[in-house]
Amino acid sequence: HGPFGEDGQIQKILKKNNIKFTHSGLSASKICFNKLKSKKVIEQNKILTPKYIYLKTKNLDENKIVNIKKVFSKFIIKPIKSGSSFGIKIIRNNKDFKLLIRNIKNFKRELKNHQEILIEEFISGRELTVSTLKFNRKIEALAVTEIKTKNIFFDYKAKYSKGYAKHILPARLGKKEYNQC
């Protein structure tokens, strides 16, 4: 998990040494591990994605947070290159906002190994996901899955601890919404 495990570096070594592997290749892993690159690919393909602001972590301060709050009433801060929901901070109300302002130095310390962050508009709703596979050079969507978590969001604990998340497959959606996904 995380850098070197999910960012394409292992695939690069395996490919260089002609070792076969399953899962995503070097390019897909490298793009998907970088949230900013992923968003650009998503936008190029005209897929809906939350609005966002790119920022160097060193520039994150109280003034920036206040200005971001003017743009997005609710938002998420996340490192650009990280996995398993590491470093995610969700600001959904004034209590969360004031807590972030009060603890901005501690939050920046948590992100000391991350030079870049993404601030995204927070959109509440159901957690739905659709995986894709390439068959005979054609990309095929698999079933829509709904993820229900006991936690505030699908965080590290919900992903890797028994009983904290439930995957409903196929997701219980109307035909129109299912096909839209």
C-alpha cells in the first residue's frame, strides 16, 4: 500500500524484468496514485468530478483555509500522492472548520512527507463505485457496488477492519441510475 506499492514502481520493476503480474499496469497505477493527474484524466473524459483547488502543503495556512471556505462551504483536504485515505480531513460544518484552523500546524505536521494537497468540494451522498476491466481492447464496466461504512467516511479503518464497512453488490439503484454509474 502507499508509495512504491501502489504508484507504479513495482510494476515498473516487474515489467523491466519481464515478470508477469496481474492488476493495473505502470501508467494506470502512476496516474491513479496521483489525485491531481487522475482528476485531469477524469475531466478530459468528461466524467463528473468535484471542483477542486491544488495547493502546495507549505502554503496551507489560516488565510488559505478561510479563502477556501469562501469557495467551498464544505470541503475535503487530501495529499495528492497517498493511498488508503491517509491524511484526509473533511470539513462539513463550522465546528470542523474552527477545529482545523486551531490545529493547522499539527495537520501540516501529519502531511510532512506530502508536498502537494488537493482541496475538493465535499459532496455528501451514497458511496458508489464501478470497476472496469479491459477485454479485447474494449473497456467494460463491472457491477456497481455500494459501500456503507460505520465511520464518517470509507477511511483506513473501514477499508481494512472487519465489520466497519459493507459492500452491497450489485448496488440497490434504479435502472437509470445504475446505467448512469
